[in-house]
Amino acid sequence: MGGRKQITSVGRADVSSVSAAGKAPVATAARSPARRTPFPFAAVTVVSAYIAAQMLADVASLKIGIVAGLAVDMGTFIYPITFTLRDMAHKVIGRSATRRLIVLAALINLFMAGYLWLCTLAPSDPVGGRGDAFRALFALDGRLLRIVLASIVAEIVSQMANTEVFQWFATRVSRRHQWARTLLSNSVAVPLDSVVFGIGAFGGNAPWRTVGEIIVFNIAVKMAVTVLSIPLVYTVPDPENF
């Protein structure tokens, strides 16, 4: 700018020619490096997968299936993956941003439940609207509203606990053994999530023995899925500093 050319080579200019009349050398500027995106692909992928898994688990939880002779909400097989995805997010976006991600995911789930409830209020097309079936799933009566709120509270409490245990292990115990870091943090978060959700959703409405069975079965399934998902943490590198 202003007749000057920026010299970007390391330590010296790449002089292409010097005129015989003593004119200033003409410098050829090196190609500037590509601009680094503030949202690396790994971060976008992990954050998207985390929120998607949260939403999928909440919707699937409306289906109560029978597995090994026991009743279980079908979101149980998807939701545990969010703990490992949270660990991956912790590595690529940091603890502070991961905390905001947890709250954001909870708000998205709350908005989803509210919007689906509003959809039940709209008149259905008489031919293919399936209004009664849709209303049966997403109408927020007292029981379903309690389950939704218990689920969101359990998500926030358990995921925040997961964050702090994961951070403690990485900064106070060891940067090595990523599998142990994830296993320990999830081993704290999974029982906490199951207890908060089980009591919040069913306590007082079902026999406490039944509530206890739901909690124990959820812990067992979620821990099994957690163990299977541990290899995912190795797909993203550890940061230089936690």
C-alpha cells in the first residue's frame, strides 16, 4: 500500500530483480497462509452429534419397550453416548464452552418439547393428519411434563458433574490413560443421572421398589453403552492445556 510491498518471507525478502539504475529491489511476497477457521471440523461435528443425540434420546424415551423381560425407555440406549460426546467436546472446545453447550442442549430439548406440544393444539387434517396419535405422544399432561422436566434436570446435573470430574482427572491425576478419564467421569455421571431422573420422574407415582428397579436397570444399560463408546474419545486429540 502506498508504493510499498509487504515482505513476508522468513528473515529476508525474496528479491526477484534489481535494476541497474539503483532502483529499490522488487520483492515477491510469499503466499499468505490460509485463514484458520474459528470452528474446526472436529468441534462442529462433536457439538452437532452431542445435541442430536440428546434430542434423539429424549424423543425415543417416549417409547417404553421390553428388553430382557424388563420395561425400559428406548432413549436409554442412546443417551449414554452423550457422556462420551461431552468428553470429546471438552477436549476440542474446553470446559467453559462445554458448560454452555450442556445448558444450550437442555434449552433446545425444552424448546422441542414445548413446540411439539403446541403442534398438538393445531387442528389435524382429516385424511392423513394422525392428530390423535400425535397428541397422545406429545401432549404435555401432568405426567409427561414431569418426565420432561426430570429428564432435563438430570441432564444438566449429571453432565455438569461429568465435566468437573473429567477436568479434575486431566489436570490433577494424569494426562495419560484417556479411557480411564472417560470411564471415571462417566461412572460418576451415569448413576447421578439415573437417580435424579428416576426419582424426579416416577417418585411418588410408582412403588419405590419399582423406581429402584428402573434406576438400577438404567445404570447397568448406560454403563454398558458407555464402555462400548469409550474408543470414540481417541478420535479427537487432547488439547495442549485443559
